Amino acid sequence: MAGYRRGVLKAKVNVQTLSRFAASIECLERPRAGSLVWITLPGLESRSATVEAIEGIVAHLRFTEPFHPAVIDAVVYGRMNSLH
């Protein structure tokens, strides 16, 4: 689960895939390709991403700046609190 924001619209979304560079989320809103959105993963600050494509309710995003490998491992394996 992650936070999602585009403009004033805020929502909770399910993260389907996550890497240092990109993510796929289930999003009931259908932002256009090229739109800037913000994703907030548990324990982290918001991160900007660009919508690359929409397939049904799945939005494929590319992060403006990639995550450090240790941070993405901590998020994926649920160790985010151990970094604080």
C-alpha cells in the first residue's frame, strides 16, 4: 500500500511492482501518460514519478530519481523501521 497524489487528488493505492527506477500501481484514476504524480511508500517521503503508460487500472510509473538499492530492499522486505 502506498499514498498517491496528482494535483489535489489523494488516494491509497496498491503497489504491484517496485524497483529502484519504476513502479506499477493499481489506480482507479486514469492519469495520462506523461503526467507527474507523487508516490509515498511506507516510512519514506513522497517521490515524484512520471506516468509512462496505463493498462486498465494499472499505472506504470518511472521515478524522477531512482531509489538507493538499500532503501528499496528495506521497503520490499519490510525493514524500513530499522533504517531510522
